[in-house]
Amino acid sequence: MNPRLFLRGLPACLLIFCGLSARAADTFPERKTLTTGDYSIEYTVGNEDFARALLVRLSETAPQASSAEAAQPLLSLDSLRAERVALLGAIGRHLAIETPDPSMEKAFAEHLEFQCKIQALVMAMRHFQLWRSPDLEARLKAGQSIPGVVRTRTGFEFKFDSGSTIAPSTIRWPIVITNRDTETGETLIGKKVREAMALGGLSPSMKTAGGASGVFFVLHETVELTILSHHLRSKDRRWFCDGVANYVAWKVIEERVGPEAACQYYDLQADLAQYADVKDRIDLARWPATENQGKLSAAKDRLNKASYSFATEVIAKVCAKHGPDLLPKLFAEVDQTPFEKRTIKTVYSAFKKLTKEDLRSYFPNRT
């Protein structure tokens, strides 16, 4: 997943919007709760078999508290806090910044705090509420109060205010079957599990939140915001900024835990293999900055995610060829141009001056 889109949406609330079909009802079937181990799901009578099968899958997929601790013995969110000064210094060395300034400190602190909150929330993903949208709509219209759900003009909304006093452990994460869900059986169960995990910022393959992915996220965002504030903010910056942010975050981690362990935080080769089928469609030069992207279709979203990997590959290749001092030298050269006049062309010119090469020759699909 794209870590920044998730960041912008979650601090205020978690939302699900669904289209609804009206149904009048004065009385409603009973709501019951199934429990297995530490997991539970609330459902309307008549949906017990689906709820039971769904709960089994959720309990197998949702993150476990113990697994986060076991998976992160070397570098965790707690150790990020403890090693803040050293980590910011390491980032600064890669970016030609001698002394971390308040903007770097702020970026690091804010993203670390956010990831700690996300970890607490997602690790509480053990309690769920299953609804069919007509049932939910009718209850709301009848004036029933349903924790975490509010009626809107177009349907309903699940809302959790992260600044409230509600304890994460009391939240029942929503799973809603709407008239758009034409799947049945195991296919529908798999779809709803993926939706539930996505609401918490997870994919089914991610067994921890705030662990390896959280550590990498904090460092990536700190690097990227530092580039934006110190070196380059032009609209054509996207591939270079995200490629460098991924690469530097990865290398800072690798410096502390070693190459093998660093793969659990970021595995470039695995990402490249995952997106090999779209490599011939990647166009890094035209990859727009996030603020200029707009809403993406599923196909374009996949290309967007793949672009992170191929942009990182470019930076990894040039650093492997020209040595670990290339990036700080490159940023120092870029900084010779007044900030407001810097564009990606400034980066290309600086790279050419340092290496006698065209940085774009490292792009995928270039011969």
C-alpha cells in the first residue's frame, strides 16, 4: 500500500461509505455475538454461518500482539525513539545535511507518534461488527443507536475519532455487505477480510502493524519531507524524491540490523518481482506528485505502487555503481542552484556533472 494516502485519511477518523437501499421495519432480528479465542464478531440472526466462517478467517489474518514483538528484535518503534539522534544524523549524512534541524525533528516525531497510535489501533483489531446494508439502514432510520455508525444523507458512515477517549479495544471494526457485493461463499469472505484489513492500513500478507512496516514508514516520510524542505520541491520531483526516500530509509535500517534482517523492513527485489508484469508501462519521468494525482483507477493505482519500486531501483543502481558518497555529493551540487529555481533538470545536470552520465539512462525501459 501507499503509506502517505493512508496517513492523510486516518488521524481524523476511519470512514466507510456505502450506498444503501431503503427498507421499512418496525422490529428487527436479534443481534448476537460469536467468540473464538480473543476474537469476536457481532451479527444479525440469520447470518450465523457466514459470521462464523468470517471470524475464523479474521482470527487467522489479523495481527497478533506477540508476533509484532517477535518480528522486531532489532529495530522497532520504541528503538526509533531511543535512537532518534543517531537516526536523524544518519539521514542527514545521506542528504548532505550536517546537523538535523527542527523540521527534521518535527517530521520524525510526528510520524513516529502516528505510527505508535496506528499500532495500538490495529493491534486491537479483534472485535468486528457484521452488517448487511439494508438491515443497518433500516435500524438507523428507526432511530437505533449503533456504536461507531452514524446516518448520512447518502447512506451511513463508520466513524472513529482518534482524539476521543474511546479505547481501541472497545471498537468493533465494521464489515458491511452491500448490494454491490455479488460474490458468495469463500470469495465473499476473502473480499471482506481484505476490506477489514485495509481499513486498518493492512494487507492480508502483513502480520504486524507499526512493526517493520511502521519503522520503514517513519524513516521514509522523514527522508522525503527533509528533501522537500531542504533540496527539491518542484512538481516534477516525484520519482526522485520517493526513490531516494525508500533507498535512504532502507540503508539507514541496513546500517543498524544488517542486509539480511533489513529485508523484513524493505525488500526491493521482492517488490520488483511483484511488479515485473507492469515494468514496460512504468514512466518515471511523468509520475506526478501526490498532490497532482487525483483519484486513481485500480490499474493506475497498481502502476503508482510499482513506480515506487522502480524509482528505488534507479537510486540503488547509481549508488551501487558510484559509491555511498554519491547522494550527499549530488544534493550538495543541487544546492548550488537557488531553491526556488530547482527542478528535476537541476538533478539531472548535477548528476551529469558528477558522473558524466545521464541519470535517465537508468530508468526502466531505457536502452
